Amino acid sequence: MQRLGLARIVVSLCLSIAGAARHAAAQVPKLGKEYVDATSLGFQIKMPADWSFIPPQPGEPNNIGRYAGGDMAILRNPKNGQPFIEMDVQLLKFDRRAKPDDAPGDRPDRPFARAAAANFAEFMAKVDGAWMPLAKERKELSINKVPAVRSMYRCEFDKAEGIAANLLVYEFKLSPDVEVAMLGTGPADEKKWGKWESAFESMAKSFKKLEVAAPAGAAPASTGSAMRDQKRAALQDEVTRTPGWMLYETRNYFVISAKNDDKQFLDELLERLDAIREKYEELYPPQLAKELRQLRRERENAEAREKPEPTEGEPQERKTKAETGDPFERSRCSVVRVCKDSTQYHQYGGPGSSAGYWSWVDEELVIYDDQKSGGRANTWAVLNHEAFHQYVFYFFGQLSPHSWYNEGTGDFFSGYQLEHGKFQLKPFNWRHRLIQGNLKENRYAPLKELVRWSQGEYYGSNKYKFDGGENYAQGWSFIYFLRTGAKTCKSWNPAWGTILDTYLRTLVETDDLDQAVDRAFAGVD
């Protein structure tokens, strides 16, 4: 799914900001500083002042980024405040130049790779048909000696009420193989559009071509890792084209942050990342990962020998990037993106009702500081959980355990509390209180069923009608018991102590969820 401001209905965003400005009128953007790309495409253009820059997600082939106005740039129904779309200014690229195989951000072998549009017409053909071109508005012109095409589109949201949006587009031809497009979305109301159009026109007319300079070299290596040096150099170049975002690093992580006005928060986040990783390594040491990867290679080789050779033209299976290079070194190039608040997080693509996520496709952990809503403790709990998923990915690739194991273990790490620079294991309070109450009411799934539930059942589509939060709590409690029960449970059965290790080993060795459960719980009541 392409994240397009021009086709994005903003219900999830507006839910997060409706209380602040349910019926506020959208404000025309003011001209601000230049967006500058001096190391890739070679251009600059003035963009809206005081609007937040939202970078593209990794692997988005045409999106340079967009400037979002947030709660003051929502097109709404004036009668009931219903949101239709968030007005924004987008920058797109159409770069047909040949690229090296290892070019960052444009990997054709990326899982679920997004195909790049070759030009703006092809790009619009992929957008839903709600946006209709206004043929009379199309003009060819030159801006600061750069050939350009100006065009307009309109989207009708409520014809009866006359609620619509206009899309003003400028396509700039930098070279025979490179174009940049600026897209400005604004209200189509005749009384309002003129001011929005004027603002977008001023931005477009500021467009200038720049000579492309080579990106600055990598900073002196502090780790001795060539892989980290390469990653650092790529990210340093990236942040030169992402206004408002800065790059930080620890021994094992690169952090790209838009929340740069709170040094105490950032310092603590950087400290916590390396500290919680030490706990991951205790339960999932690199040596274990190496052993299990060997089991997986043996299985995959055996499967490959049994597979027929692909016929000519048949697509080859793709491997994730985490399966190339040394996994331990690759894990030390982990990327964490910190949005400045919940609005920016959801504008970037964060799922509704979440405070963080790990994308194995994009190899990026995305989070925001939840201090104003759930509290800073919630931020750290989410970080611990999602960073666990990130950590194990680099050792096992896209492994898909049952949710009780996968999410239960993530929540197990969420319970760790940082005390004097070291993490101490504690019950995870989110899950602890809920499962205590549910146990008193006999409201829980039988374990023999829970351990075989699909993700859908775990998230709430189950015959007991237990919701995801209840199942997460039960999964956490089961993992916590298996990890700590040997020291705390008087009636502990030593056979229970091997369940988790056997489950993981069998899953990696066989890639069979049922076998993993069968072996792990063999002989267990």
C-alpha cells in the first residue's frame, strides 16, 4: 500500500487530535525554509513553515517525503466536523538512472518490494480513481531554467455538500532520467482555494536545480565494523534530506529522532537500548543463534534438493537482507526511529491504537514518547517489547512462532525495569493486573488450545471471545511462569523447564508450528 497524502483518508489521525481541534478551520501554509537535496537528486524548494516533515518509510521508491500540517490542516465537513483528508505538500521522485545493486533504500530484492513508478502519469495510475485531472489546468512552463509541467486534480468527498479537495502538481525535469514532483493538497472551495493555490505556487516557483555533491564520508569508526561504517554513512546522508530529524548511535543501534528538544529522554533511550540488549543476549545468545541457524540451513538444503528446478521465467525465491552477511554484525546496525509525538507517529504510518512497531520488511523499529498520554513507563515497555522482535530477527530471519511465544516473550522483556543502569526483571504491570483479575473469574483459554492459536485467534477472533489484551496477558503470564517458575514454584516439574527451548529449536529445525508444540509439550499435562 502506498502512503499517499493525496489518497489518504485521515480517520485514524483525526481520532488522535479530534479533542484538540475538532472543528478548527484549516490554515493556509506559510512559506518556510528550503528543502535541500544536494547529494542525490540535486534540487532545493521552499516548503511550508511550521509543518512537520514526514520522511518516507524505507523502500518507498517514489516518496521523498511530505510536509504535514497536522490538526490545523484537516479538510472537514463544516456541519459535523467529520474529517476527510489531511492537507499536505508532498515531494516525489522519478529516478530512472541505473543504480548499483547495493544502493540503500532502492533494493529490488526487498521482500514485498514496492515497484517504482517511472513517471508521474504512471504514479497517478496507481492511485485510486477518486482524483480526476482538470485538463484545462495543464500547462508547460520553465521555472528558474528548469522545464516544468503544471497540472491539477480534484477529489469529490461529498458532492451534496460541495466538499472537495484540489491537488496542484508541478513536475520538474532535472535531467532526461530524473524528475521531481511537488504536490500540494488544499480545499477546493472557491472562497478558500485561491489562498492555498497562491501558497503552493510560491513554493513551486522557488524550485532550483543544484549541483550534486558526493555524500560526506563515514565518521571515524568507533566499533571496527565495516558494516556499521557503511550503515552510518548511509544514514548520515539520509538525515541531510530529512529536515528536523537527527542521527544518534550506541554500541548496537542507530537512532533517527525527530524528538530532539528533550536531551534527558534521548540520553535515557540510548542507554536503555544497549542495556536491554544485554538481557536479550542472556536468553538468546549469539552462539545459540549460530547453532540454530545451522539447523535451519540443513533443513533448507534438504528442502531445496527435493524441489524441482524452476522453469525459465519462474520467479526465484527472495531472501531477506537479514540472511546475508554476519547476523551479529547486522544486528548491531539496528535502526530505531523516534517520532516527536503520536500525531507524527501515525502520519509516518504507525498503526492505530499502537505506540510502537517493528517492521521486519523495512528493518526499522518505530516509536514515539507516550509521556503525555500513557506515561513514560509505557514508552519504555513498548521499546523493550519491539526491540526484542528486532533483535531476534537478525538471528533467525522472518521466524513466525505462535503468538503466545512471540508476543508473550516480547511482553516478558517489557517487564524489565532499569535500576542504576542495569535491568531487573519484574512482572509486566500491564499484563499482570489483567491476568490476575481474569484468573479470579476463570476467564482464560485452556493452555492446550492457547499454544496452538493462530495470530487471528490470539488477537481476538476466538470462540471464547477473549480480546487481544486478555490473550496477551495470558501469554505473558505463561512465558513468565516458564522463565521464573523453577525458582519460585514449589511444585515445579523439571520437564516444564525445557518447553521454550524445545519449541524454538523445533520450529527453526522443521518450520512446522504443530511439530514445535508437539515436541515442546510431549509428556506435559
